[in-house]
Amino acid sequence: MIAFDIIKLEFETLSRGGGFGTFAVDPPAGPVSGSPFFDPQRAADEIARQNPDLPPPPPTARYLVGGQQAGLLTGPLYTFLKAISAIALARAWSERSGVPHLPLFWVASEDHDVLEVNRVTVGGRRYVHDYAPGIARGRVPQVADISLADAREPLLEFLRESLPETEFTPWLLDLVSQADWRNYAAAFSDLLRVLFRDWELRLIDPIPLRRLTAPVLAEMVEVWPDMARAFDEGSEQLRSRGIDPPLRRPGFFEIVEGRRVAVSMQERGVRLSGGIVSRTEAAEQIRAFPERFSTGAALRPVVQDAVLPVAATLGGPSELTYLRQIEPLYGVIGAVPSRRHPRISATFVEPRIRRALEKEGLGVGAIFRGPDPVETTDPRLLMIEKMGRDLVAEIEHLRPDPPPRWLRSSRDAISTAVTRIVERARQDAEEAAGRSAARREKITVALLPEGRLQERIEGVIGFLNAYGPGFVRAAVEGLDPETRHHLVVFISKERS
């Protein structure tokens, strides 16, 4: 049995995390999104069609929506945390309102930035799939059209080499082996369905959903100058609050010969693969051939909220920022945005890492404050460092121009010698105090891989290998989706 002991940290203290200040957002008013394009029965039918193994949702249901690119083995931990957030928040809001709220995950199958999804990190080791040599950046297929048939065996071999053997390893390897490896979206969806089957997490694929969203995109194209002005308005609102707008412009794509190509909006019309046409003609093509067109990041939430009854869209700091940026776009087509709600943000601390923290005498908050939470502040070493810097600075002032080689080499030797002396003295002092560089490295790799928050780098696979399906259940039941803090989650095993 898995148990969690949780410490809450203010986002403002995460100097080593970065970007989480934007979690403090003011949500739009209204219990649910909507637009003139919304048909509750059609929406319910489409969700039911895409999730045939789950009970059909009632047309009155509202959705808590998270979404992510279809990363290998579900990608970084924040994907897992988005799904947990949707499940836990749907349960809480259903109980409070008496209205059915259901968790829904938007699988970004039409995204084409394969370099964001073709890798996974497990225990500090990274696997990168060579997705397709020869595909030019900027003319890449949707990830739903990129085969992963050749990835399964190399991934399984990578996991066997990277994961310690546990009682759950056979289960995990079988889970990965049995996934649908036709493409990125299929494999990603399969893993999410299995992990969250007990909580009826529904998935939505935007490619078949285009039957509903194409009329929304067509309407936006017809009034494009107004959309562009609204986008500029949202960008300026962010700047007035000292926030750099994350999105450069609204846009959409055409699928041309299997590639996703950005559509150019020009003063004299719209440049499509067949040439320049008027906005009205482009809108007619979108309505007639919905499978050929897809939205970019700025328009995706708008079409989502226009055709689905969304109570809240869940996101991390960047997503919440651009949801604020695009809010003025909704009014142009008479749509109502869903509420913005932060996903759960968490760092998981395994028992071995907790023991290492204790041996180093570190509180977990110090890890995120950086730059080096265990840096020695011995005044003698600080004095030696300062004297060394001062000596090198004096040599710089006295040297002739150009300096002779012997002077340059002597200056560099002094600088190097001081650095080595101080570093060795620090290591000796830390080892005498029971600290070690190896232990600090182990802590850093686990909690701040690559100097970033764990949830942005590490995948969920290592935790599933260590704790099995019980890790998912503990996360669903133990993590608060309505907190405004970063959660430091200490994991422990209890005897059942």
C-alpha cells in the first residue's frame, strides 16, 4: 500500500522551478463554455463514439479538460498530473454542484512538433526515438500519422536496462508491450486508458472531432481581421501586467500531401495549397473538407470550448498564460470561454531520496531555492576565493598589451589553483560533516533533473515500476486538485 506525506510550497519560492507565478489567474465567469455552434447531443455522441468502452455521457455533463502532446510513454510527469487533476476536480465539482462533471483528456494527435514527443526520461536516462529521417522541420506530419511500429522493442530494451527489477516490472513491461504502437497518438491513448480505467477518464481526439470544430474554424477565418485585432488586444493586456505574451499570432494549418503546413493569412486573401483564395472561399473549403484543416495553439482552446461543454480547462503556467492571452478571441464569434484552472504541480520524493536529504541535513524547500542548497559558506574559503579573484584582477591591470605567453599562463594557473584548492577544501568539509557530492548529485537528478522541476523532465514510468498501479490510485486519492501550491510528495510503502 502506498502512502503520501505532502508538504506545500509557495510557487514564489520555486526559484529553481520558474514560471509558476502565472498560476494566480482570475477565471472567466460562467459555469460552462458555449457558443452558437454547440450541440449538446452531438458533443455527447462524439465523446461516446471515441470512448466505446465507457458509459455514454449524458448531454448535461460538463467536462474538466486537460490536454497534451502525445509523448512517448505519456511523456513528462505533468501529463500524468493533468489527468489526475481532471479526475479529482471532476469528482469534487460533481459532489458540490449535483451536476455531472466528467474528466476529459484532449490528445493532441494533430500536433506536428515531433521533437517534443519523441523522447522519454526514466531515472535520469533518456531514450530518443529517431522518428523519421528526411522529414523537413516545418513540413512534418501530424503525430497521428508518424508510425511507432519500430519503437516498441527498443523502448522495452531501454526500460529493461534503465529500471531496477521490482515486483511490478513484469506488469509494466507487459503494459508497454501491449500498447497500440501504430503511431504516437495511439500508443499515448492506450497507456492513458489503461492507467485511468478505474476512473473513467475519457479521451478526445481532435482529428475526428473536426466534424464539429470545422464550422468554428471557418467562422473565424471569415472574420479574421477581427480575430487578429482581438489577439493583439489580449497580448497587450498581458504586457500591461508585465507578462510576456507566449503566443506570437493565431493561425491554422492545412494537411498537404501528408504534411501539416501553416496557412498564410494575407491582405488579399488566404494562401492555401491550391493558391490564394478569398476568406469566404477558404471558409467554404474548411466546411467542405474538415479533415484537411487543423487549428494552432491559439485557436485550439476556442474550438474546444465552442463545441464541448467545458467547465474548466486545466493547464500549467504557460498554458494558463496563453489562455488569458486568447480570451478576447471568443467574443468575436460569440463564444464563452471555459474557466482556467491550474493543474496539480508536484515533485515526488522516494524513500531513498528522503534518506539522502536527511543525511545532507537539507529541508526539501532548500532544494528549490538554489543555486546550490549545500554550498559551503566557510569564511576562510570565501576569503581565499576573494583573494584569488583580487590577485588575478591585479595581474590583469598590470599586464602589458599584448601580454606575453608566460604571463597569461601564470595568471591562468593561479586562477585554476585557487579554484581547485577551494573546491577540494569544500569537499573535505562536506564529507567530514557527513555530506557527499555523490549524494547531492543523486538528490538533484531525482528532484531537479537538468535543473528543472521533476514534472517537466522525468516520466511516470519509474514510479509505476517502483509502486505499480497503487501509485496511480494514491495520486488520484491523495493529491488536492484545488491547491495553489507546489506539492512535495514523500512516498512511503505501508504494510496492508
